[in-house]
Amino acid sequence: MKTRYSPRSYIELWSWLFAALTLFVLLAGAVLLLKDSVLVWKHEGTEILTGKEWFYRSETFGAAAMIYGTLIVAVLALLIAAPLGIGAAICTVEYLPARWRMVIKTMIEMLAGIPSVVYGLLGILILRNWIYQLFEDFEILSGDTLLTAGILLGVMILPTVMTLADDALSGVARAQRIAARGLGLNATDTIFSVSLPQALPGLIAALLLALGRAMGETIAVFLVIGRQDNQWPGELFSLRPLVESGQTLSSKLGGAEINIAYGQPLHWSAMVGLSFLLLLLVVGLTLLGLWIREHSKHTSYDK
Amino acid sequence: MTNREKSHTKNPSKSDSKSRRKRRLIHELMRLFTGFCVLLSCCLLLGIVSFIVIRGLGALSVDFLTGVMAEVGASGGILYQLLGTLLLLLTAAVVVIPLALGCALVQSVFLTREAHRRNITLVLYLLNGVPSIVFGIVGMIVFVQWFGWGKSWLAGGILLGLMILPTVCVTLIERIQAVPKKYIEAARGLGLSRAQTIRSVILPQSIGGLFTGLLLGLARAAGETAPIMFTATIFSGATLPSGVKESPVLSLPYHIFILAQDSYDPATKAKLWGSALVLIFLVFLLSLLALPARLRIHEEANHL
């Protein structure tokens, strides 16, 4: 279809201008993060990833303990949110009538709307005490633990998992379900042999996107994690660190240290470096999730 | 013939009823489990909301909404916190509207190659995934360090606007793509130029998407603390800004954030729950306003 239009129309000019502005601003943001953290890359090299110690007074900047904290907390959150969210999505898509689905979807999206600072408040005033009472026998120092942060984050990313899983499941063609039911399968057989296998890439993408969201969440985690630096676990696979305080990349960035670092080139670049690492982690997970989802769309049409 | 098939043919009724019972059991268990998941999720929402309402309702009064904070949050109200948050939201809306319109029109109207369109969508999704604290750090580099603004409401508004850009833009794009093809074809058939088609057909049909997206985005922006904590907002000692440089505002999320960290005083706690209630009321109000339009879209999508 060949169309002629005035290339000088203001609307078009204006749209391109603002779209270009957006792209420019985003690129500039990423470049600035990289530029401002050059000092620490030169200073630490790969040590920033593997170094277990972060002492800004002696200019030692190792982020391994924070990366560990970020991963543990995010995975804990996913362990809670994944079964709950996917289970709820299966129920709304496969078992409940469509009218109910909208009601529940709306409710869950309201849950997503609660600001993270309010979740943090609930964590600090309620969940923290529960955790402390529950694990008192383990002689834990306070209720500010990785576990607390993980549980809180699990509730926070539940709507993300549920909404995306719902999208993935409801994307499975109705005709396929009807055919399965016609062959004598009941609703549950249909789920296991038709819906879940077809929606699997979408579900994996949902989990990855939710994991990214969990890693980037700052405020709620900041309030309940204790913000203890250098908590590298003695044994990597013991459960003990879960009930101790820790630090994540985001909780570090949200803290007062950013104000101390401001004005000291190396320390500041180390903090900016942390945010660059966080950005890389989250963007990587998001890209992977989106890629899996896109990829699956093309293959499912072929069948 | 394999063993299994043999036994099947020998005694069909027995093994049949056995497998049927097993299937039935799995079916019931699955329904129970997923139903439990839905119930638990909904109970979480109701529990959290009713908890905050019960705790916060006591603090709520006209004086609380129109009074000025005193005694480090232990008495007085949250007038300037509320006004500050509203100012940030207004700024974010003003920033995001032209950007979202531009990006959405470029994505869905002006770009003709599918690959290019998909790239714009990808950028929007990635932007949506960027952690809010990273916006805060970049904002600090740009506005505090580079522009020398110190803490400024304008910096916070711009950052929040950029943060909600994907929400607004994607909602708008969906609406533009939902405009029936025949409307556009008819407009072109009548001899309208592309710009005229946009002005008289596409935009009137889809402008609702801009407002829906804006409401959803602002609902998210209202509760964000991380992007504004280093760039725009302080805990006390500010009223309404009169300039741009060194003119911070108070804001509700930051107010809650600071008080939450060291509030063992019952009077402060009561005020704290009150502030949380006002904040989630604001957020729910914004997303409820957007709800009717979204439900309509869903219904249309289901009818197709």
C-alpha cells in the first residue's frame, strides 16, 4: 500500500521529535551510569564481582555479599510467589467462569498497586516481629533477616506472577481446549496435557520478569533486611544465613551511604557501579524473559 | 501385544474405573489447590487493606489532611506531604504526555516496518523493568551533580514521568491498534492526509487510552519513594516550592519511609498508619478511575 502524505505535518515532526528525545534520554542515562563508574572498574577490575569485602574507608569495594543477598532474597520471593501465582492463574483461567476471572484479576492488580513503602511499613511493624518470634529458638539477633525480606517480596511480586501467568494461560487457543475436552479429558487433564505445555514458555517468562522485579525492588527490602554489610555466608548452602541480616544491591543504594559517597570520586563511582550491576542483572533477566515469550509465540503458531 | 495392553483387554472395567478414580482424585486435588491459591491471594489483599484501614482510620480527620506536621510527625497533619505528592504527580503527567503521544504515534502509525515497531516495544518493556532506585541514581548524577539543582520537585517529576512512560505508552498503543481498520481506510478514502487521519480519526478514537494509561502510571508513581528520595523530597522544612533550584517538596511516601524507620512512639505510629491509609486511598482512587475503561477493553477483546 503506497500512501502519500505531507512529510512536513506537524504531528509527525512532533512525534518523531519526542520519540527521539525519549530514546536519547534513556541512552544518555545508561551511558552516564557507565561513565560515572569507570573509576571503580579500573580500581577493582573483576574484584568488584568476587570480592567479599566492602569497606569504603580503606577503599575496598567487593559486591559479592550484596549480589548473594540480592539473589537469595529474589529466589525466596519467587519460591513463594511462583506456586501461589501460577496456581491462582490456573484457577481463574481454567476453572472459574469468565466473570469471576475479571473480578479476581482486578483484585490482584489492586494488590500490585499498594506502594512498596506501605509493604515496607507492614514488614517493619508486623512481619519482622512474627519472624523474630517464630525463630527465637535459633537465637536470631533481630527480625530483620533475608527471610523477612524474601517473604515480603514474595507477596509484592505475586501480582506480577499471577497477571503474566494469566496472560500466558489465556493465550492458549480455545479450540485446543475444546478439542481436548471432546476427546474425553476432564478440565484437569486438559490443563496438564494442553494448557500448561503450551503456556510453558509464557510461564517461564513470567517468572523471569517477576524475578527481575524482585531484584530491583528497593524500599520494602531496605526497611526489613537489616542492611548488614559483608555478610558472606560461611557455608554457601546452609539455611542459617536466611535468618540473619544482610544487604542487597538495591538496599545498599537506598541507604545513607550514597550521601557519604557523594563528592568522593572513587566511593561515588563504586556506588554508581553497583547500580550499573543491578541494571545489568535486571535488564538481562527481562531480555531473557521477553525473548522466551517472543520465541514461543512464533513456534506455537506453526503447530 | 505388550503386557499392559493385555491386562487392559483382560479386565477392562476394573483398570478403567481405577484410572478414572485416579483422574478424578487429581482433578479434585488440583481444584482444591488452585482454589486455595486464589483464596489466599485475595485474602492477602483484603487482609492488608483492611489492616491499614482499621489502623489508619483513627488518625484520619479534616485536621490531619489540612494540618502541618509537628513534633517530627507525632502531631499535626500531612497537608504539605499531600500537596507535594500531588505536585510531583502533576509534573510527571505534564512530562509524560508529550513523550507518550510521540512514542505511541511513531510506534503504531509512522513506523512501517514491523521490526522497527518491535524494537520500540522492546525498549518500552526494558524501561518498565528498570529498577526505580536506578532512576534515583541517574537522577542524582544528572540533576544534582550536573545541573546543580540540589533537591528539586522538577527533577522528581521528570524522573517519575520517565518511569511511568512505558505504562502510559503501551496502553495508548493498544488503543490505537484497536481502532477499526475500516475507519482509517474510510478516512483515507475520503482523501484525508495521514496527519488529518491522525487528528480526526485515530486520536479521537484512542485518546481515552492516554488517560487510562496516565491514571495507571500515576497510581504507580504516587507510591514510589526510590526515584525521589535523593533528588526531590525531604522529610521536613519545606512548603510549596517557589523556584527550581534547591526547592524540595515534602511527599507522602518519603514521609512514611522516614517515620517507619524509627517510630516507637505510639502517637507517631498512629499518624504513620493514617498517612499510609491516605496514600493507598490515593493510589486506589487513581487505578479505580482507570478501571471502567479497562474492563470495556477486556470485554471487547473477549467478544472478538
